[in-house]
Amino acid sequence: MKAPAFWEEHGLLPRLLTPFSWLWSRMALYRMARTAPRVTTVPVIVVGNLTTGGAGKTPTVIALLHHLQAMGLKPAVVSRGYGGRGGPARRVDPARDRAADVGDEPLLLAEVAPTWVDPTRVAGARLAEQDGADVIVLDDGFQSARIAADLAVVVLDRGQGIGNGRVLPGGPMRAPLRAQLDRAHVLVTIDCGEPIVRSAKAVIASADHRLMPIFRGRLEPRRPEALAGRRVVAYAGIGRPEKFVATLTRAGAEVVELVSFADHAALTPQEAEQLLARAEAIGATLVTTAKDAVRLRGLDDGPLGRLRALSEVLEVDLVLEEAESLTGIVDGLRRAAHERERERERPRPFVRVHRDGRRAKS
């Protein structure tokens, strides 16, 4: 879906939806309050959004994976596989799988680190550990309580913020802000070169008041020279396509038209024909995002194949300005996990239970 315009407003419709937002809040708070089981012996890091879609979670996960690998660790990703076929937990094969099988984001993540898709994430986390992972990154699942997380990282788009601050469906929030910040350990803010909005400033101030570590991330085009000075037709099925336009502009491209689709949407042959015709008519280059490009992977025939062949892909990297601070945080997680494992392996005293119900150690 595309984010409705009223999510940015405090008008009549958000107020009319208040009873439904209250119900959603109660369900979200119930899920978050449950005690999550510990399903692995290795540290678990969850990366999630405060709002629904478009904040920059996937680039954050990729940046975190690169940092963990630079520390000499072997991270693995566990994802729900949104947009895929579902089914039992399985490891993503980026050479063979398609977005329709495992989802678009897991395909991107599998190019960086071993990635498992599992609707519940529990079996996927266990399989990832058995496969040799010494730290597991949960892609989304921050508002869930299926797996105990040692570190909860939430992502905030500085150019979007949290809209009107209301919970679904009256606003974009997945749960009340206070409850989410109380559960989070680290805030990552994403800068795409857009002005920071008031609601984002409020979230940052609230996190700072909680003494929460705040990392500022900056989206940087990987090869800006490839698009500099070119007229482009941008197309994207992501949570906030305006961010895509801002990044293209920073790369020096002239965006003459933006064609946006619903988040995670698979293009039809008719839509591909329209994009091809429009770009040819105005003499512009077709450009899309990495996430949209993987949805075209393996489609080599017909309009979708031609669209794939003629489209440039804007690849971006998230640069974390305070990345060195992550090293100390992750080292602390590893020490805590090691201590838990030692505690688990210590022999427990034999306990004799008397007939009258009293317990006595032997």
C-alpha cells in the first residue's frame, strides 16, 4: 500500500479512526509485553521501524552486517520473507531464488550475509545458529515477542518522521511511541539530504532524554557519476519514493518524472510497457532502486525483460557516522552471551524432595 496523505495530518479522519487506533495500540502493547523466549545461544539484534514502511530498515541492516563482518564475526539474517511464498524455514539462494519465492528484501540481504526466511523467525534463527552464525540479525520483528533480542535498533527517517504520531490506522505508527522507545536500545536516523521534519526532531529529543545512543546514517549513492547530468524517469515500489528522488538529485540526476507503485509491488507487463514508452517519448533514462531491481531478476522475456535490461539501478550505502561506537556495544552483547552459556553449562545441585514437600539440596 501507499501511505495515505491523512497520516501526516491531525484532521477529521484521523480523529474518526481513533477507536480503531486504540484497539491496534492495545494489541501491539500486548504483543510487546509478552516475555519472548531465548531460542539461540548467540546474540540477537533486531532492526525495526517505528512506523510502517519506508524508514530505511534494509540499508540499516546491510550497514550493520558489514560492520559485524569487519569485526571478524559471522552474522546471519533472519527475515519473515514478506512478499514470498511462505512455508518452512529455508536459506535464501540469491542465485536461484526470486522475489516471489522469498521476498525482495531477503534477496538483497542474502548478497551480503547468509539469510534465512521463516514466517515465525524462530526456526530460522535456530537454523542460522546451527549453520555457524555467531550473531543473528532479525530483519524487522521489533514489535514482536517471538524471539528475545539482546539489542533493539529502531530506524527513523529524518525527512518523514512519524507523521501525525497516531497509531494505525489513523497514522503510521506501529505502536505508541513511548512504548516503542522504552523497548528500544539504539536509534538510527536516516539522512537523505532532505530537511528534518518536526516529528523527527521530537523523536530524537525523546530518545536523547532516555540517554539512548543515537547514530546518524547518511544514504550515499554508490556510483553517482553514472547518473550525473542525465535526465531520468524514476520508478519505484517502496515505502517512500520521495527519498529515492532526493538521492537521485544528490547524485546529480535530473528527475523529470517519478512513477511510484505500492511497496513490494510486482510490476505487470502492461506497466512495464508504459514505463518503456514514456522514457522513449521524452528521451530519458529509466532508473529504479535495488529493491525493485531484484523483483525483475530472472524475468528475461517480454516487456518486463526489456524493462530490466534498459533500467539503471541506483545502489546506495548507508554510512553510519558513529559506527565505531557499535563495536563496543556488540562486544558487550558477546560477553553477555558467553556468560549466559557458561551459566547454562554449570552443573546444577541435586535437589531431594521430602514426602512432606520440603526441598533439600544434596
